[in-house]
Amino acid sequence: MADIKYYDVILKPVVTEKSMGVMADKKYTFYVHPEANKAQIKEAVEKMFEGTKVAKVNTISVPGKVRRRGRTEGKTADRKKAIVTLTEESKDIEIFAGL
């Protein structure tokens, strides 16, 4: 397994209707490094966003889809998503504030 630093774990936030709907429950969704585990994801969120305290982390491995363009067939990349639940006394994550 590669040596993953906390700033390499979180790749980008997931901005969908479903992920925006659960933000009221202090649940935030991110695409994360495919080899990151739950402990590394928890550490990365707490270090990158000041005042946050993670209660729980759920991870989902999303396999890539087969796509075609004419006769040529390819596959999109496999991804990993993490749904991070914050504690009640934790601050909200600011990157989602304007959305």
C-alpha cells in the first residue's frame, strides 16, 4: 500500500441532489483516494477543515462503467466515495456553505 498523506486522501466533494439533501444531517460526501481507509479519511477531514469532529465514516467503492464511442470501447476509472458524518457540536464544512 502506498504512503498516503492526509492532504492526498480527499480528492473532491460530490455535488449531487442526494448529497446536498443529507447535508442537513451533517453528512458530507467526498471522492477519496482508492487506497484510503476509514481512519485516514477521518484524520484528513479533521485536519483539513478546522473545528470539525468526525463521528462516522462510510465508504463505497464505485466500479467504472463501460463506455462506447463508435466501435471503440473503453472503461471509466474506478472510484471510491466516502460519506462523512460529523458530530452535533462540530462546525459545518465551509466548502458547501455557498451551495
